[in-house]
Amino acid sequence: MNKLALSLLCFILGITLIILGSRREDSVVGVSDVVGTSIANTWDGKSRQPRHIWYYVGGGALILTGVLMALRKPAP
């Protein structure tokens, strides 16, 4: 698989993860996840994140990886 196709695949998968995270955040499951995480963080003081936050982080990492792969010059 050439470099451009792989970087485009990473970019598209990253956008897909961000869209899925946004849809999860707006759903009933996402709202209950935020409320449950907030209650648990208040209860014991640990730092927890709702699952859609990890979708955003993964999507951003994949987009960044795809862009860096596309812009990287081949070794001479």
C-alpha cells in the first residue's frame, strides 16, 4: 500500500471516530456516561473520562498521523 493511500485511510478513520464520538456524546448513552462519570469522580476523586472523549482523542491522533504521513518526505 503506498504512502498516500495509507495516510488517506488514517485521515478518514480519524474523521469517522470523531463523528462516532460526537454521536455518542449526543445520545442517551453518552449523557448517562457523562453523569455517571461525574458522580464517580465526585465520589472518590479519581479522574475518569467518558468514552466519547477517547473517541475524540483517537480520531485526532489518527488525523494527525495521516497528515504527518502525507507530508513526510521519503528518505534519500
